[in-house]
Amino acid sequence: TDAPEFLTIGGGPSGGTFNVVATGLGDLLRREFPETLVDVQPGGSGPNLLRVNNGQADLGITSANNAWDAWQGRDPATPDNPVRDVRGLMTFFPSAIQIWVDANSEIRALEDLKGKQMSAGQPGQTSWLAFEHLLAVHDMSIEDIEADGGQLHKLSWSESHKGLRNGQLDAVMWVSLYPHPTVLENETARPMRTLSFDDDKLAAYLEQYGGGFEQVELPAGLYGGQEEPATTVGTKTFLFASKDMPEETAYRIVETIWTNLAQFKRTHDLLNFMSEDTVGKGMVVPLHPGAKKFFEAQGIAYSQGKLSE
């Protein structure tokens, strides 16, 4: 069989989860495709969609909500250039909207953030947009947060969590993995919990902004201060390819991950989510024919993806 000459994988920022997972995937694929030059590039959920769609990368990691928006021509894409030349290969792990606070804080609901010091990433990022949408379904805006001396600081992930850990910030909001290792690390300083949202507010969120999201329950005990479950919305992080990738190459990539799953899971704790019940579902974009063929051969349940051309 003809192995591809190159395989370029879009990962994430240095040290971040996407980058760690993409690097682990690169190691697996180098062994399976010894003739192929496998290159892992920094990227992110949005940039990876654009790069694979434009033929600058072969594989990428993204989240279903970003893929949904890009398919419709919304950020990170543009209305005149929607991202439609991508196909799903395999679901890796879930993430969810989380607003972390000190477990002993009086903040119990989104309304309690008025006048507080907080961070939700930086404008244009997935988390910032999700926070604006979450505020909107609560009839709130950033101005409400910043009333009475409050401020929505434009901070990176690490700056945000440093601020929460040392008490400079009252809350941090992010669309992220759960339980997130950084938050668990912060609990050496103070126990944390994540806020829960009312069903009617989440229903409004899903109706207005919800492509690629679904309602999820984060269990009690997820974080040290999480005494009760939290209801929120979540999405899936998945591996995708160009629709131009040959069926056989896509088949072999999915097969390589599946047959080396125990080793792949050692790359990152979050990959422990992967099982025959999860790997074929939640990608929203159409499934690559090579992945579909592999799932059918293995008897793995899959969903075709809510989006179609």
C-alpha cells in the first residue's frame, strides 16, 4: 500500500492538552507509517479547522462547537469561506463550560459575579464567546460584571488560574476538560467548585448558540469543593482529517489509535474517556468514510454527524 509522504497534525499551544495529545498521536503514527514524515504543529481548535480545510495540514484536533460554527461560516471561519472540507475520525474526550470559584466563596450563580474580579480568557477565544452567550441568556452583559468595581480581566489560562489560586480573582470561566488538572493542582491552595446553571437558561443557550453543545452534569466530588453536581453545557474534542484524505489512510490512522489505545491513553489522563461507546460519537461533522469503515468492521457504534453538505 502507498503510505502518505507527509502527515501534518494540528495540535495546540505549547504545553497545552491538545499539544500533548497531538504529540502522542504523532509518536504512534511514526511507528505505524515508518516511510512517512509525521509533523506535529502548534495550533488550536479554530486554527486547526482552517489549516486542514485549506490543505495546510492533514489532521487536527478541535471541539464540536468550533467545528459547528466554522461549518456555518462563523468564527473561526468567515461567511464566504465556511469550513466544509473536514471529516471526523475519532472522538477523544469531553469538555464543558465551567466557572470555578473558591469553594468557600459566596458566589453560587452567574448573577453573583456582578462586581467581581474574573477572567474568561481573551476576546475572540472560544471561552470568551461562550461567556458572552451565557451572560446573554441570563439577561446580563460584561457591563454588569464590571459594575461596582468588578472587572473581566483579559488573561491567559495560566494567568487566570494563578489569579484564582492566590485570591486576586473571584472566578475563572473556561470551556475546558473536566476535572481539569490545573484546577486540581490549585486545590493545594484552596478547594474549588464549579457553578451550576438552571435548566431553562441552558435550554435557551442550546437553542440560540448550541450547535455542537449538549447539556451535561458534572458529578459531585469532581473537585475538592464540589459537594453537589453542577449542570452545564459541554462539547466533544475530536480528531478530524481533510475530506481529501484517502479512505485507506484514514482507516489506518483510526485503526492505529484503536489497536494501541492503552498506550495512547498514557499520553494524557483525559484519553481514559475513550471506549467503544464514545469514540464514534459527538463529532458533528460528517464521518470520514475510512473511519466509518473501521467502526463498522469493529462493531463500534458511531453517529454520522449532524452536519451535512
